[in-house]
Amino acid sequence: MRALIIEDDQRIQQFLQSILTRLQPTIQIDVTDSAVEALAIARAKAIDFFIVDIQLVDFKGTDLVKQIRMMPAYRFTPIVFETGVATEELYAYRELKCFYYLVKPYTEVEFVQVMTDVFAFLDYADNGVDEQTLKIEQKGFLFEYYLKEIAYIESFGKKVCLHVERDGQLEEVMLSSYSLKRMLELLDKHFIQVHKSYIINREKLEKVDFAQQTLKLRSVDVAVPIGLKYQDVLK
């Protein structure tokens, strides 16, 4: 699980991080005070939930969340506002579909209760919904692939190749007129780009070798290369 905290007060940053790590010891947390940097992190990494202040160093947190909501992967991702600006609450719920709106000063008990609800929501989303699929149109026909079966995607010019695991075997599915950028728009947050020509399913990641700039996926014999500009997404 990965959280992104966007807050310009270092004291509050540390307060939030300490509670989150106590509630979820294995959680990965990114922290920034910049909306611009937050957008870059959200694009590079799969964020499970956001905690956002409204008053940031560059522009308003509500404007940031509006841009986050425009990304297909984050249309329904839990976003918790924690802010001293009480007047934005109605807009945050109605227009930005925030999960909760905490007005400063709030107590540790209040924050823990909100995060308990967030974790429960994420657990239900992971385990209580139907299996997600990727729908692809080719030559007038619609094909459907289970996301959990896609190990990685490789780009070949104007074509991409899906490497799909079925019955213990890895199958190759060539698709015309699709780019990796378009594939990322269709896939969920578990898929990340690790090279200019490769997208992987993070759920199948087994080992990362930064020295050799390669990674290993479960049930895949081929070593997938890692591009230098994409290394941070794997850390």
C-alpha cells in the first residue's frame, strides 16, 4: 500500500506519517509540499490514497485534486483533505468526490478513525468487486483480457504485445494501433511503466536488480529492462 501526503507543514507531515506507519507498518509513504511534484509522483507511482492540504507552496490543493481526478487511475481513489480552510468542504465533496474533509485542528483520534475507514474501503475494493478486465477493439471485434493475467506489455512501434499468463503458460497477443501511453490510460494502478518500451503488472513483480537494470516477474523467464528515468517507480 502506498500513500501520498501533500502538506506544507513539516510538523504535520511527521504527525501523519507516524500514525500511518503505526496503523499499517508496511505502508510506503511519499511526502511533498508541492502540487507540481505531487502530480509527478502520482504519474510515476501507483498511489492507493491521498492526503491533501489546500494551502500548498505553489497552488491550491483543490486545483491539484481536480487534476488528479482527471487521471483514469485515480477517478475513485480515496482522497482525504486536511486543512484549515473550512469554506471549501462542500466543493470538495460535491465536485472532487473527496473521501473525507478534516478541518484543522483535528485530533489524532479523528484522523485514526478516518484512516480506518480508508483502509476498510481499500480492502473491500481489492477483495469485494468483480474481476477487472481490459477491453480491446481490433478490426471490429472486441476482445477482453483479465488484468490479473497480464504479466507485462511490450511496445513495438505502433503495435504492443500483451504477455498474458493462462493455465501456467505465457501467451503473446499482438495489438495494432495502441501505444504504451494509451495502454496506461486503460489499465489500473497496478500497472506501471518501467522502460520506454515496457509496462509491467506490479502484482507479479518478484525481484528488482538495479545494478543490472532488470527486473524479474513471476512465471516469466525473460528479464525485463528498467529505464534510468523509471527507476524511482520501483523504489
